[in-house]
Amino acid sequence: MNPSTVDMHPEDTFLEENEERTMIDPNSKEDPKFKELIKVLIDWINDVLVEERIIVKHLEEDLYDGQVLQKLLEKLADRKLNVAEVTQSEIGQKQKLQTVLEAVHDLLRPHGWTIKWNVDSIHGKNLISILHLLVALAMHFQAPTRLPEHVSVQVVVVRKREGLLQTTHVTEELTTTTEMMMGRFERDAFDTLLIMRRNKLSVVQKSLITFVNKHLNKLNLEVTELETQFADGVYLVLLMGLLEDYFVPLHNFYLTPESFDQKVHNVSFAFELMQDGGLKKPKARPEDVVNLDLKSTLRVLYNLFTKYKNVE
């Protein structure tokens, strides 16, 4: 498809025979969830690129030439791309986009992502393509923000056949659920457990409570609610010290965290201790644990259980 760069009515569209153009239905652009998705993605990009002093305001206008996408990928993947820093010509911009998108595809394809964008659609300021790309990047790099779920838009497709314009409407799905989108990545032990024992989370919770209390009781601590008592990260840090048999210096974390950022710091620090202990980086995000997401907390604790269940 050859995307349109502006909103237009079919009667205002000049197309060659059999040429197609697409545009977002104006009503869809006013959908609150669609607006939220755009805002969340813009805020995420600006947070990632804050040290670059890059501020994105409009996705179509700011990302089409590849400059911001290059900086974003370099920052997220911690690698340098072999591209010209500044490209003014259309050919140069498309060459840069080609290099950036090839690097993106190398990251995403092994995880089963369907590529719904290309150089021409991004350079043509096709917002749908740009959103598909950013959603994929946000999920792959576990962006510390939660994307709104089940976001869809109505897309108007205009085609010229035998001199007449024909229009059709299709629904384009931009996000599903976080779990389904994250499901493109490698399953861990908790995923396998859920598949084998669906609707038995209560049994899992009881087992995990027994496991964590076996160790936290040594510090006269007692857990009864997993999602709330681990949300500030303190018990996670202390638990790692007990499991690995070392004392965690108190200056490394907040013993009585008050702000959201302090709690995220604690959980992130606990994740670092887990990796130091030989575990893979947790699939859950620190922000999800802090936000009382039960499955994220269970996922983290279950991975500890599988490694340390025989530790006395």
C-alpha cells in the first residue's frame, strides 16, 4: 500500500489506475485509547532519548526520516549503527531508514513478530506503520510503561479501478494484551506452569508463600499477600540476600521506600542480584511488580523457587 501523508476525502484523492492509499478514519483518531497509545509511546521515546536532548512531539513528523529511530535503537540496543548522522536528501533518509529497519528486523524476527512496516511506509509518514514499529520495540525492550490494551483503529483504503475510486474500511489492531504481545518471547518456567495448571494460581501462591516465609522468617518477617508485600522491593532484596547467604548493605536500597521511583529502584536492584546469582533477567518489569501486578510478582518468585527450593 502507498500510504497517504494527510487526511483526505476520496473525492480529493488523485490516484493512478490500481493505486491504493490508506488513511485513518477521523473518528478513530479521537478514540481515547488511541490517543493514550500515542502519548505513552511519545513519553517513552522522550524518556529514552533525554540525554540526547531530543524531544518528539509528533510521531509522523519526527520519525519519518530515520534520525530519531536511529538514536532510539542505538540507545535501546546499546549498539552503534553505521549510518550518516545527518541526511537531508530523500535518498539519504531512505538509506538510513533501510539500515535502521534491518537492524530492527534482526532483533524482532527470531521472536515471531509480523513486520507491518517498511521504508516507504515509515518515510511516507504512515502513522499505522510507525505505531506498529514502536509497539514492537516497546515490547521487545520491555519499556517501563504499560501500553493500553486492545487498541484498534478503522482504516479507510482508497483504490482507483477503471477510473473510479473505491473505498473500503478495515480494522487495524495495534495492541492486544500485554501477555499476548510478550508471548512472542521465550517461555520461562512460569509460562510453562500456567499452561499446565490453568486456573490454579491459588495453589501456586500458597506454595510460593511457604517458600518465601521459610527464609524471611529468619528475619522475623512474615508474608501473607504476595502482590502487596513484595511491591516495594524490600522483601525481594532481603530474600535474595538470604538465598545467596550474604548481607545486602543498606545503602544499596531503600529500606522504607516512599516514592514510586524508590520502589522501582529496589525491585530493579533485586533483579540485578538475581542475575548475579545466575538467573536470567526477569521477564517481568520492575514497574509491574510495583504496580501490584500479581502475575508479574508470581513470575519473579516462581523463578526463585525453581532455583532455590532446596536451599535451607
